[in-house]
Amino acid sequence: MDIQFNEVVHRYMPGTPFEKLALDGISLKIPSGSFTAIIGHTGSGKSTFIQHLNGLLKPSSGTVQIGSFTLTAGKNKFNLKELRKKVGLVFQYPEHQLFEETVAKDICFGPINFGLSEERALNRARKLLPQVGLSEDLLEVSPFQLSGGQMRRVAIAGVLASRPEILVLDEPTAGLDPEGRKQIMELFTNYHREHETTTILVTHQMEDAARFADHIIVLNEGKVEMEGSREQVFQHTTRLTEIGLDLPDTVRFLNEFKNRFQLKEVPLIFDMKELAAYMAAHVQKGRGL
């Protein structure tokens, strides 16, 4: 499903002393099947942006087109339930969304609410648990007896169980250690490839944006600062730093290397092994080997 924003403006508490402009005339397209990262400093409009994708928020003006659904200010000509069936949203700290008595009931809640039979929903739950790194033995266990990492995986399985065509991830690795981050991102990457979803990742982790996304959108003060491939975006190192964003470790290292030795240019490299190979070749060349 393609996603199109057309001159979208969103204001919180309009007409009051607390009015705040969160999105300022955003126009962009997220291609169907892409893995898109949304990056920007705190307050740039990222969370407001993604809440328009399943109708949690509507534009103050402009339109949001999601497949055949159109969100327009003050109008709702379709059943939002149908939109939310197609757009799965994994919030930051999704384990806080758990509420059912058992893991099985929590995972099955979404699919059953969207019209799937209890039997088919339970079959999906059984298949999903191994995919998110959990055992089927946990189906009848209370989710509140699990570790924090296990609870997060159950919550994620609950979103995936509805088989959304668009998967929206709002800082899904927040609070996790590096190994936990890696496992969760690999889970989403595998799901993206297997189901050919349109995946949208909001993240402060530049490594995740550079490693997983094929399309990156940079928001700044409610506007689109830049967008494109990771090569197109991360070549603007000075501007990204100016608006308060970090650079991927490899990009930052090469940028400092370039400045230190007054090189005309260095390649954009996002993989540590490729960086090591480049540096080894550079050293050998310097020695005349």
C-alpha cells in the first residue's frame, strides 16, 4: 500500500493559548513495500506523523492517502477499523499495552476483534511465538509473569497476528541492550521480507536507519528536511549534525578521518567489516605496498 501525504498540517489544541504546530505542510510519498526510516530530533514531528497512518490523528488540513483510504480534516467517510486492520502500530515500550489473562488471549485479541475465528487466531498465535523467539509453552501463561523482553515479544506478536500490510514501528528497541536491539530488528526485517509489508521505523538509532532502511525521511521542526536513500541522506553530514542528529558510527569515523588527513573525499560505508577493509587498503596504499 502506497502512502501519500499532501500538504499535511497538524495543530494541537488549535485556537487556544497552547496551540502547537506539529506538522507544517508535509508532502511526501512512501512507496509500497519499502522499509522507510523516519528520523529527527525530539519534537521534530515523528510521533505525530506516524499517528496519522492509522487514524489516531487526522490532519488539521491537507490529506493522507493510505492505499484506498483517505484521511481529511473533519471527515471520516470510512470505517477506521478497516484501516487499522491493515496498519499495525508497535508503540514505544509495547509491553505496556498487554492486558489479557494469558499470552494466547493477548495475541489473539487483535485478530478476533478484526473478525477472525478464535481457532484461526490461536493457530496464528502458535505460529508466531517461535518467530518472535518464544516457546509455545507460554501460551497459557500470564504475560505479566514474563521477563520484560518476553513481554515485549508477546506484544509485538499481538500486532503481527493481524497480518498488517503496513507495519509502523515507533522506537521498538527503546530500553533494550545491544543484543536485544539486534534480535528485535532482525525479527522485523525477516517479517518485512517474508510478508512484503511496507515497514516504517521511527528511530533515534542511526545505525538501525542505515542498516535496515532503503528509504529515509528526515523531519525537522515539523517539515521534511530531506529524504532519499541512505547514501543520499547521510552524505549531508554537516546538516544532519546541525539539526541535532547523530551520524552512523562508520560515517562519523570516516568524516573525522577525512578531516584529520585533509582528504578530498571518502566513501560512504555503513558496515564495520567494509570499513575495516577500506582502512586496511588505505594503510597499505600509504605504505606503498
